[in-house]
Amino acid sequence: MSGYIYDTSYTQNRELSWLKFNDRVLEEAQDITNPIMERFKFLAIVTSNLDEFFMIRVGSLTDLSLLNPKKRENKQNMTAKEQLDLIYAKTKELILKRDICFKEIDSELKKTGIRRLSFKKLDKEQKKFIESYYMNFVEPVISPQIIDPNHPFPHLENKGLYAACILKHKKTKAMTYGIVAVPNKLKRIIKVIDEQAAYVLLEDLILHELTKIFKQYTVVEKALISVTRNADIAFDHIEVADEDFSDSMKKLLKKRKRLMPVRLEVEGDASPRLVNYLLKHLDLSEEKVFYCDMPLDLSYVYAIKDVFKEVIKDSYYYDEFTPQISKMIDPDRPMIDQVLEKDILLFYPYESMDPYLKLIKEAAYDPYVLSIKITIYRLAKKAKLIKYLCEAAENGKEVTVLMELRARFDEENNINWADTLEESGVRVMYGFDNYKVHSKVTSITRLYEGHLEVISQIGTGNYNENTAKMYTDISLITADEAIGRDTLKFFNNMAVGELNGTYDELLNSPFTLKKAVLDAIDVQIMRKQMGEKAAITMKLNSITDREVIDRLAVASTAGVKVRMIVRGITCILPKIAGKTENIEIESIVGRFLEHARIYVFGEGEDADIYISSADMMTRNTEKRVEIAVPIKKAYLKKEILAYLELQFRDNVKARTVDQNGDLKKKMINEGDELIDSQAIMMERAITNAPEKKEIKKEENPSLLKAIKDFFARK
């Protein structure tokens, strides 16, 4: 809205809010009640979160600061440069806290025998083993380089690990610099002999061996470094010409590795001479260097359990939990039959994704099924879903997959899966130039006794079989005729490039979802003004959309009670007098990643309830194809409302967002019941799961029944 002056008294900057969220994740690493290896994993999450934040958000702001330096954001009226200055300063504070936390965790790990050793701590035999390992496995694959007029400064890959050093020639005494890339194909963890769970990191080994690598030189100084580059590639205007969208994407992905640096990380101490040399060649200013007292890449934490499985204790991790079969499902009956009888709601990861996969497998072999259509944003590296879709196509079903190739950092995986699907005869579509397809929709059509049946699935999360065990999401499976008509219409619209479709039941962005949400807020305002009950409840990952924020503030001033559970970015500030005093916001960070999106307008079973793939972020409401579906059945509404109430009662993993946007622990008085909503949901899933019965492996109840029915009618 050009020239419009926004009220910034009840909003906070998006990027600074995100840094507060990552600080909240750090709290889980600091929490001594969490198992030690889970704390270590949270620390790795904090680090990888920062990596992505700099690659995408800082990268985007860096571009903006160069292309449009006077443009101001609409939350705190800051330019890109002003935001970047605050981001770099706040990040250094966060890194200091992270490094202190790492030392505490490392100290606790040493007590368990899990020890990252320095070379000073190795005995004679261990040093001999490490030297031998280096000679046999590392030296043959490294590519050292000196930097001089004949050897220009090398390209440092995005987030690659490097050993950098200052060198002095032993004969000429000339000074130069050296760089050695840490090979990303080698294992990071090197087990040390005669120790139960002791190890040396690959990068530490290479750093130690620099004197051998550069034999003609004296190593004056050395450090481990990593460069973060802008990875925010603009996919929106791909020039396709004579090649298809997939080939164009592959070319763009190669460019990501060579984009502008936005951050230099240095592990340990390094002199200004070495750092300034690197900054000069990377074209970075001094505030963009970050000194760390811990490994620059903590992803190796996930491999520790496998490397040292003989000595790692279960107590170092969360108690094992297996997603349960929903209480709404009879595991001994075909899914198709059950969905035709009633709507089913699955709560991941407490309840298993298997019933949905079973539904797709049944559809692949059911002789009455005509077609399967699905949108895909993210998938696991190994996906049963793809297998079943391919089998369906090979069995003569019409299978259509709308594959979003621009799912950030999953682009290559999606391209590979698209190729696999096409080879099996699946019709693959790639979405739209300017809009990512982020919706999660499946439509199965079935012709039975002359009647067309449509089974629809609409969810809040991706069809990723791995993240379905880690992310909290909701999946509706229904044979509702009106919803079925809408899902078929949706796929037909996608096939002909019609984004602005109208639907009877579904809300869709980029055109109708936000308007519907704003209208629903207005209805609650009117009800309050008429003296009726009015309430708004939302569960989101983030809220940044200024129009939605402002309309919620209007609702608050009208006296409407607004309750929100927002995991991450929260640009609206609650409890601001005269503005948002009736808005309450909480955030939950725990064992599982809170990922579901729920909109509730009104109270009780009369409320209008939607689950959706869309957050209240401008990118979701205006720049993506999203779907929200109404929950129509009273028994399902009851389940969702009970779930939300449990989350609002959480006083263990929940935090309250205050007037400054800070996340504060809830007050717990003596005698208060401790409520961890995720732990309670796990317990309920186990308690409510139907009794398990053995089914012979060769039997497929759905397939057998479908075949018997088919031949009986023949």
C-alpha cells in the first residue's frame, strides 16, 4: 500500500521475532531435564536454523539493501540495512549463548564417555592410528591450494568446511595463504581406538595435518572457516524456452552454490591478518564475521548414535515413541470402506500416517478406482507414497501429481521423484511461474455401481513419511460430496492454470483464503457488537500478514477474545493497551515440531473450524497456492477444540508472548499440575489405539475384498 503509514505500536520486525524464536529453541538445549543427546540435537537445530536464516532471509535483505535501499518494511518501518545491522548484532549475542551451551553439553557428554578429543589428549597409540587413518583415507582425497598470482583465491562453497592458514616458505621466507576443503564425502566422526565413545572430527584432523599438507611451508596460523552464501534464488521468472521446467530448475540450483557471501564463520581464534584477508576476497565487511567456540557444523550429532551404538544408552535420548493407529480406524478393515462411512481425522505424529498410505495402496489396486490426484511439496528420500502412485499408474489408473519443484532445499529430491513418476506413466505438472503450490490435497475418484465416489484428503503438512513422525500435523480424510467436488475442481483448475477458482467448501489462496479469513474476523466483530458470543482461535507456525494483523487488532479493540498459538515468527504484539489487549499468544517448542494450522471462528461445536496448509504470512496468503478445508462433523470439531485447549493449558513447553515479543515461561505455583501437551498426546494415542491383530503378510484385505466384489458382480 504505497504511501500508507502503518501503526507500529503493536507489531515487531519479522527477522528479530525469528531470532527470538531460535533463542527459544536454544532453551531446549539448555534445559537439563531433557536427555543429554536431545539437548545436543536441539543445539544442532539452532545452528542449522541460523544457517538457513542467513542463506534465505539475510540473503534476501542483502539483495534488497542494494536494489532498493530506501524501501521500508511494514512492521517497524526499517530499511533493509537497518534490519541487517540489528540482525548481525543480535546474532552475535545468540552465538555467544550457543557457545556457552555447547561447552556445558560437551562437559556433560564427557562424563558419559562421549568425548570429542583434541590431538593433545591422544596417547601414542591413538596418534599412530589417527596418522594412519589420515594417510590411507584422507590424504588421497583432499585438494590443498596455496594462494598466489598463479593460484587465485578459490571459490568457497556455501556452508562448506575449510582449513585456512597463513604460510611462510621455509627457504624464501615469503608469506602466502593456504586453503584445504574438508571433503564432504568422508565421515565426519573418526573413532579413536581404546576409547568407548571417543572421536576426532575430520576437520580437526585436517587442520592438525596442515604442516604435512604444506611441506614447503611453516604454518604460521590456522583456523577452520565456513562461508554462508545467499541461497534465495528467484525461481519465479525461469526462462524455459526449448527446455522443460525441470531442466531449468537444475541449472538454477547450480547457481545457488556461487551466490554472494553474507557471512563468514571462524572456529576458534584467528588473527585480524587472516580474517581480514578472507573478508577482502569474499567482499564482506567486518561485522559479518562470526567467531565460534564450537564446531561450525553440528550435523554430525545425528550420526553419534549409530557410530557408538554399543555404548550409547537409551537414557541419553527421549523414550522411543511409535506413532499409533488412530482410534477412529479399524486396522483390519479396508480404508476405503471406512472413509466412505465416516470422516477421519489423523493427528501426526501421535497417530500414524500409515492409514493414509494404506488408502493410496488400496486405491492403486481397487478395480473401481479411476484416478488419483495429489499435490506434493516435500517427500522423504525413500517414499512408499511414490511406490504406490507408480503402481497405480502401471495398473491403469489415471494418476496426476502436481509436483512443486521449488520447495526450498528439496528441489533436487523433488526433481528426482518427478522423473521416477513420469517413467511409470504418471502425469506430472509443475505449478505456476509466480506461485508455489504449497497445498496438501489428494483426490481419489471411484466408480461403484454407476455412482461416482470421491475420497479427499486435505492436510496441514507434507506427505513426508519421515517428518510425519516428527511434525505435529492434522490430516482430514473424507468422502464428503461437496468437498469431493471441490477437490476435483481444484485439480482441474490447476491443470489449466486457473488460480482464481471458486469453491463451495474450500478456501484457497492466493485469491480467496485471506478474504475469507478477514470476513470471518469481521463476523466475530459484528457478533461482539451485537452482544453475542464472539471468539477467534488460531494455531499457526507464523503470522506476518499485515492485513490479518490489523484486522485482529480491530477485533481486539471491539472486545473479541483472540487466542493464538504461534510457534515461530510473531509480528503482532499482544496486550498493547487500546490495540491488542484482548489478544493472547503462546508458543510451544518441544520434542515435536508444531506444524499444524487451525483457524477457529466462534466457540464450541457451532464454531467454524478450518485446517489448512497456510500460515498467516504474506507469502502464504498472496504468493502460494494453499487450501483450507472446513471441519464439518461435530465429533471432529470436538477433537480439534480439545486439542487446542490442551495446548493452551501447557505450562511446561509453552511460552507466553509478552508486549515486547519476548517468550516468557508460565508461572507455576506449588501444587499446580505440570502439563506437557505433547507428552499427554503421546499417552492418549497409546491408550486409545485399537488392539493390534496379526495379519498374514500375503493378505491384503482391501485388495481381496475389491477383487471378490468385482468378480461377484461379473
